[in-house]
Amino acid sequence: MCDIRKQGAEVMTTELYYFTGTGNGLHVAKSIKKSLEAISQETKLIPINTLNLSNVIYSNADRVGVIYPTYAVTAPAIVKSFAKQLRVSPNAYTFLYAHSGSGSTGVAIPVIENILAQNDVRVSNVFGTHFPSNSAVMTYTPEKLSSTLSKAEESVQLNLTSIMDMVSREMPKPNRLKGISYQIVESLGAATENALGFKIIQANDDCVGCSLCSKVCPKANIEMKDSKPVFEKKCEMCFSCINNCPKKSLAFKKMNRKKLLSYRHPEVTVTELMYR
């Protein structure tokens, strides 16, 4: 590993592109921003879901980070679409930061690496953190939730040091065989997703029509009709709607509502997750 931090630079610029549902990725982005601004480095937080992904996205920043969750063992579709459009400066320090609720990021990192490589974007380093799950399948006791958050914060702080110092490492080169294996793993993840009915979300009679689910949906997938949420077909499985529902009235097909411990990262407010 080597330190490629620029020496003698007065001001370095950083752009952090993130996708988040329950705030884990936003917390990571905010933590990086806070640390960099403490040493007078300009940092921008850019929600991926607010970008026009039909156009090429150019970044001239010295440091470029892509922060995102792992859904069904891979990266969210919107992050893959973003990666296809991203272009960075030749000398930029580009890093990926994936996180997951299972402890494994699956193929979420290599699939994005492969996509970026097709755009001649070289990834300098990759990072991962185990956060509490957003899925509501993995139930938590308050004690387990606290322990998982504590360990996650230790991981974030450790990774921050490498990101600030722009520590680079030799990354494995993408190849066709690995690409095929990633596709197989993603197919298995998709099969699991379909079996659990993750994308079939419905409200029960406890819904009061507050529309918060619509406001926190990063994909504008929820429309309020007659004071009830109607779900379209753009769900990314972020489950921001389920975890932020004040009445716990939302659930996906095979979810046990009684065991739901709603989750949003404690350092992220619901207002920060509102897009409408």
C-alpha cells in the first residue's frame, strides 16, 4: 500500500456520491466530509438519486468517493447506472465504500469496479462496513443494535484515516471469468429477493396517510392516492418507507410486522432523507 496524498496542495476538492435509504451511507459521507473540512478541504455531498443518469457525469475533484449499500448481494441498480456515466480526472483518488447489513458486501464492490474500468476510471481503494440491516428480515434487540452500531463506527473511523491520507492499493484487474461469476451470484441474489417479495410493499389499515413514505423514497416510487401510498415499479429495496413509517403500517410480502424494529441511523434525521 502507498500514500498518494498530494503534498503542498493548499485546497483539495472532494466529491462524495452516495445512495442511502436508512442513512447508513449518508452517515459515512457526512463523517468523511466533517473530517476533511476540519483540515480545510472542500467537500461536496451529492445524492446519486438526484442526478440525471441519462447524461455523462464529469467530476474534476481530486478525491471522488462512491458510497452505497449492498442489496441482495450486489450494488443497487441506480448505483450501477451511475457508475456507467461517471468520468473522473486521470489523477483522481477514486474510492468505493460499500456497506451491508449481513457483514458481507457480496459482489457490490467488484461489479462497480468492473463498470468503472470500462470508463477508464481506476479505483484506488475500496472500503466496507457492517451496519445494522435495513431489510427488517434481520431483527435486532436494542442491545444488538447498539453493539452493531458501535462496531460500525469503529470501522468508519478506521477507514476515514485511509481516505483522508488517500492511501491506495493495487486492485485486482477485472476479467471475463470473474464477470461471469458475479452475474451468477447476482442471479442468486435476485432469486432470493423475489422469493421474499422485497418489492411487493403494501400498507395496512394502520396507515394514516401522512405521506412520509413518499417523501423519503429516493426513487420517487410512491404516489399518494386517496391518502394511501401506491407503489410503482422502481423500488430499489432501500426500505426507507418501511423503516420511517411512524405507524409501522408498511411491510413487504413475507415480512413479520410484529418483529419490526424500525431503523434509521441515529446520526441521520428523517428530514435529511426527504427528497420531496
